[in-house]
Amino acid sequence: MGMKGIHEQLAALLSDACGAPLSSIGPDAARDVTPGWDSVATLHLIDSIEESLGVDRKSTRLNSSHITI
């Protein structure tokens, strides 16, 4: 999947999490400007991303070897 596909998938997940129309989710989407994006929507978005990637944060530990700067 290319970057465009990833952006489209993330936009759809954000739209679902916020309850905002997909047409309102653009490249400048941010919590302060996207309708319905609050702390609860953020948690739903995180869960949706993890589910779509097959990641379970409860069983995945992040340590310094996973971080590149």
C-alpha cells in the first residue's frame, strides 16, 4: 500500500472515530479543527489503528531498540 492508500485508510479511521464526515478529514486534520475529535475519539482512533495493523498494545512492549531518531 502506498502513502496515498495509508492516508486514505487513516482518514477513514479518523472519520469513524470522530463521527465526522470523511469529506471533512483532510491533510490538515487536527484535534482542534476536526469535528468530534476529542480525547475519547483519540482512544477509538488508536484502537482502530492497532486493530487494522494487527497490533495489541497490551502485549507489545516498546523499548529503546524500537525508537530511531
